[in-house]
Amino acid sequence: MMAVPSSRTPLVAMVGGGQLARMTHQAAIALGQNLRVLANAADEPAALVTPNVVIGSHTDLDDLRRVAAGAAALTFDHEHVPAELLEKLVAEGVNVLPPPQALIHAQDKLVMRRRLEALGAPVPRYAAIESLDELDDFAARIDAALVVKAARGGYDGRGVRMASDLAHAREVVGDYLAGGVPVLVEERVPLRRELSALVARSPFGQGAAWPVVETVQRDGICVQVIAPAPELSADKAAAAQRLALRLAAELGVVGVLAVELFETPDGALLVNELAMRPHNSGHWTMDGSRTSQFEQHLRAVLDYPLGDTDAIAPVTVMANVLGAAEQPAMSVDERLHHLFARMPDARVHLYAKAERPGRKVGHINFVGDDLTKLRERAELAAHWLSCGQWSDGWEVHG
Ligand SMILES: Nc1ncnc2c1ncn2[C@@H]1O[C@H](COP(=O)(O)OP(=O)(O)O)[C@@H](O)[C@H]1O
Ligand SMILES: [Mg+2]
């Protein structure tokens, strides 16, 4: 008997209810789907918009089973699900993408460093540290400023500490070790700037690379992304894309892979870290590329053919909207109103998150051809949405 084709749309389930899940749901709508999310609470960004919500914890096996039940694929908006739980889900037949043996390289900075080294990818000099003696040995060996990192659990620079000197590094390492946190220490790489090579890979093996971007960081948080990275030679951009596609294939990544890169003053590229999900460095694609990273991630985990990754304009600038140190008296609604009045070209994406200092609550894209002008506008707009102040003195009712 012939199987009757199912007319049901496939269901993708995502662990995490943050802004990445929210924007993936937005992309799912266009594909005739909705996203099922595992959220900690009903007021998380994605839980507010998809009707398909499981409230629970990403560290609870039963909650993970509930969100995965009947899904064509289970994927992630963050990397904090313990690998043991994912292995159990795989054993029970859940299609976990990226698979746990790939995802571990985005979960553990030490596992990642070792694997990248084995694959011949350039990385900063580093060492796993289990005692202060090992730290002293490493410091003596490399003769450079040190960065101490928690191997797991950090994001937005939270597990990363720039040591002012060896005594400081010893203090930080001591604290981490006392807390039972696995630690690595790296040379502090002199940075010309930071770049990101974003690619996607499907189970079929298709790969697609977006233009390489520059990510501008402030206090360990990305504040602006420029696509494509200005003054990056075509050769070097292509090499970064090839590296990212190779890593995606060698690690068995399915979905979007972000390869965060350091560019040194002499022009060398080193891999900083990997993320296996839609990434902040790809938010520009929502307005600046033919295919957004969110749609591409869905296409990849569903093994659909991937979409065109070309930029639609010479330059796109993305600015993150961060919660201000002091929440402005003016409501978000009113700030948005004034932003649109001044800048009709602003492409705004808000996450419906409460404003807290330094928290990513949205982003704004500007698409065009004048890099300097777009960067200025992005900076002004993001600062306005954060603080309710125009940093160039523009008068709202002037
Ligand atoms: N070895 C290093 N040398 C110089 N800067 C670094 C180094 N490691 C991290 N940083 C800085 O800290 C930021 C956050 O580090 P990262 O390892 O990416 O942690 P997170 O997981 O929090 O994103 C980087 O984007 C970079 O600006
Ligand atoms: Mg990072």
C-alpha cells in the first residue's frame, strides 16, 4: 500500500524562550509553521508570541521530553542543556540538532579549544588550569597578558575576566577552582577587531555562508555589527568562510554556526569561540540578507534546501539596544514613536523584555550604502531607544 503523504507541517521545538526563539518563531510563521518552545516562564520573549509553549526547565529531562514530543527536530536558543540529558533524548529517538557531540564544542570552551587545535584551526595560546602552579607555568611560558575563562556556562562576557597581572589571574583562578568551575587561561590577544563568520549546514550536507561581519564589543558585550566587515580583503573573507564551513562539516553541526574570530594587528585570524544557533552577529540578516539566519536555521534542521545568503545592499549596520543604567522615564512606546519620526529607515526588533542595565532588549538594523552615515544613525538610534536621549542634542519637539 502506498503511504499517504502527510499534509501536516513539520514542528520544530526549541529549548529556550529568549529573543532567539522569538525571532525563530517569526521565521517559522512564513514557512506555515509555528515554533514550540521550552520557556522558564510565560512572560519570556518567545512564550509571549507562539501559542505552542511548554513551561519548564532545560535541566529537567521530563520537561525536555515534553517539548520534544512529536517534533521533527529539537534545537536550541542557548547552549545550557546538559549533554547527558541530550544523549538520553537521542537514545529515545529525538532528532536533536545540532547533535550533542557537535554542541559540546559550543558548551565547553576547553573542549572547543582542544578540538579546534586538533583540526588545525588557529586559536589563542591557552591552557587548562587545575592548580595555581599550572597557571604560573603557563604565565611564565607565554609572557603575555592573561584572560581567565570559566570553561562552561558564560555568555556576554560573564565568565571571562581580563587579568591585570599574574596576582590578579591567580585570584580569579583561585575563586573559580574553589567553586568547582573548570577553568582555562589564554593569552590576551592584541585585537585589531573582532569578526564573525556565520554559516549554516543541513543534514544533507549543504552549506551556506553569509558575508563575514565585524562585531564591535563594549565591556564584553556586542554593541554593533557591520556587514560586511569593512576593509576585509576578499581573500581573507573567503578564507574565514571556508574555515567556518569546514568546522561545521567536521564537527557535524546542523543549523546555524557562528565562528567568532579575532583579527590581530598583523592581520591574522584566530578562532575565539563557536555558537551553534542563531547568533547576535547574524541579526543584520533579518533586513540585510536575502535569507535571515532564523529562517536558515529552520531550513537546516528540517533538511530543506538552504536559502540565498547574499546581502541585499552594500552595507547593513546592526546596533543592539541595551537596557540603560537607569531606566528612562519615557515609555518604550513613546521612544519608539520618536525614533520612527526621526528615522523612518530604522528597522526595529524589540524582544518584549524588561529593561535592566546592560541587558539586550532589542536591536535596530540600518540598510544602505554609506557606512559612516549608517553607523552614526545606528549608534544614535540604539542610544535613544536605551536612554530616551539623543546623543547629538536633537530636540524632540524642535
Ligand atoms: N584571549 C582573548 N584575548 C583578547 N580578548 C578576549 C579573549 N578572550 C575573550 N576576549 C574578549 O572577551 C569577549 C567575550 O569572550 P568569549 O570567550 O567570547 O565569552 P562569551 O562566551 O561570554 O561570549 C570576546 O568577544 C573578546 O572581546
Ligand atoms: Mg563570545
